[in-house]
Amino acid sequence: MFDKEYVAPESGRNRMKLSVQDFAEIVAVLRGEQSDSSAQEKRRAVRMAVTTKLVVGVLDGDRITRKFSVLTRDISLAGCGLLQSIALQQGQQFVISLPRKAPRPPLFVVTAVQHCRPLADGVYGLGCEFVGQAPSSVAEKLLLDESNEHDRIRKSVLN
């Protein structure tokens, strides 16, 4: 349960740490998340709540067929939770661009949809699992599309 058993303080400086599993469970309850034990048992890694905009490209083989932005809900070592306006099918794969500290380039990861649930009109919640690192040709395509889109927007605003 705990990383250390309780020992009566001699100097008043003893500290305890919760186990990672206990911490995750407590945070989930405090946030008021649904307590679906079957879903909890399927998770293989602790999730950290993170909300940010990322770019994804839907894959058809080794080709990106559609590119759009998503909002992250959470991320773990094994996958991520996303919010987006496009419904994807279970098993559908896409590549996601995960930022890293400069000067390192983003990490491009092939990701598979585990579930897609409607949350509101035009808003879907996805649970996704990381499958592997994207081939460099796919990563370059997503990166090139991103820079082309920035240039297009910049030109349209300035003209």
C-alpha cells in the first residue's frame, strides 16, 4: 500500500509516500471521475491530466489521409485521452506529434483508437494506445503539412 510503513517520528522529520496506484486512485476520486473498476483494470499506466492542443494525422497504411488538431485530456506512458470533433473507429490508427524540449524535434507516435465516445454535439472523447514510433517519411509529411498550414494562414492574414 505505502512505499514505507509508518514509524513513530523520533525527530518529527519522517515522511511517507503513497504508492503510484494509490495516488492515481485517490486523484481520480477527488476529481470526481467515474469509478468504473473494469476500465481501471484495463489501464496499464498512470495517467497525468494535461490539456493542450496537438496535431494528428489519420493513417491509411503509411499515408496521412486527414490532418486535424485535438485537445489532450491526459497522457500516460502507454497512451492518451483526447477530445476532438471527429469520430474515429476503434482500431483506427493515426500519428500524433508529441512536443519535446528544444532543440529536440517532436516525437511522432503511431496511435490506435481503443474507444471513441460522443460527449456532446460534435465533441468526441477518445482513449488511445501508443503503438510505436512513426516512420520518418510519415513524420516528415505531418511536419511539412504543419509548416505549410502556418505559411498559408500567415499569408492569408497579411494579404
